[in-house]
Amino acid sequence: MLFSPYSQAGLDRANRIIMPPMTRSRAARGNVTTPLITHVVHAQGGRIFARLSHVGRVSHTS
């Protein structure tokens, strides 16, 4: 089941394996992924999605 293709929300995926974001140490100015990284991911058949999150009150030091 892990390696079988599936579709969710109109997006076809080859399997259920998803790699978490790892761009903080590979980002350009402003913590944006570089065009080279984007090209390499797409050349290998990968996709890049934005992950939006909010840490809530933990982010406030007061």
C-alpha cells in the first residue's frame, strides 16, 4: 500500500511517501528555495508544495 499510486484532491501521486521540507539550510536570501533546487526536484519527477503552519502562542516570548 505504501508504494502504490493514489490520488487525493485531484493530485496524482506515484506513492504515499512524502519528504518533509528541508530547505532552511539550502535556501537563498529570504529563506526561499533556490531555482537550482527547484529544477533538480522537478527533473526527478518530484513536486514542491507550500506548507503553511502557525506555532501559536509558543512563538511569543512574552
